[in-house]
Amino acid sequence: MMRIGFVWSGVLLLAACGNSGPPAHPAAAPAKAASSAAAPVMTSTPAPPATMARYDGYGDMRFGMDETAFATAWGGELKGAPQPGSGCFYKTPTWVKHPADFAFMFDGGRFVRYDVGTAKEVAPGGGKVGMDEARIRALYAHVDAQPHKYVSGANYLRIAAPHGDGVLVFETDAQGRITRWRVGVPPQIDYVEGCG
């Protein structure tokens, strides 16, 4: 009998220890959780605009693809072919009226770069033709400026990809406005005259 009483006392003692009493504000905790779940998360920087431009290629086309793989990934008609004796050339989509507006560079049979000269396309990270140098520096963390080879007072703004070998280069005019940009891999990204 003593043993049963001892066990029963232990059970009562454990039950009493496990009860910490009623919460101080029973309705406050659920209401707070509900309001924080419903509140939108605000960010200080807007997301960059959607673009097919990437540091490692354009859309489904990746740097290093041969012409056949590139054509399959593109899925449309392209204009352009290499000149006899030259391994570097550009291809453009059929809808491009001026090759300086948009073109894909191939060198040694591989996709290595694309060039953009219109404000219709947006570079990886949000830069585009028409922006000023200050805006580009605000969009990108590390910008390496080099003097333009042909335009006095103009610059090349070089931005290395956060990961991988890709490089983005903006060209400015003498007033610091972006006139064109390109993305590619070394050494072709630094060819100032394109395939020239």
C-alpha cells in the first residue's frame, strides 16, 4: 500500500511540475504570428528587369557551344557565316535590321560573345544603353573603368561575373552615357573591334 501511495504521489508531483500555469496573454501570441505572416516583405532595392542576357550566355545559349548546339538552342533562323580564312564571325537573328544592334560572336566554331547597341535589351544586372556611368556604378558592385580606345573622354566599364568566366563591358560616350554593351568570355570580350 505504501508503494502505491508513493507512486501516486510521484505522478501528482510530476503533473504539478509540468503545469506552468496559463499563459500571460493567451490571444497575443497567435494574433502576432498571424499579422507577421500576412505582412509583405519590403526590400530597398527593386529586382532587376527580366532579361535573357546572362553572364554565361544568352537565353538557352551558353558560351562554348558549337554552332550546331547553338542553332538548336536558338530554334530560329540566323544570318551570318565566316569569311574565308577567318575563324571569327557574327550571326544575327533575322529580325535584326542593323547588326550593330544585336549580334552573336563565334570564334573557332564556338559561341563566345554577344554585342548589343540598342536600349531594347537589358544587360545582366539591369544596365542598358542610354544610362549614365553613375547609374551603372550604382547597379554593379565592382566596375573597372578603362579609357576608350577611340573616343576621348569615353570609357569601357568592365564587370566580371559574380561566378564563372563571363564578363560584361559597357561602352560610354564622352558624356558618360552608355552607347553599347557586350557580354562574353576572355579573350574575345576584350576585342575592341569585334572580329576586326
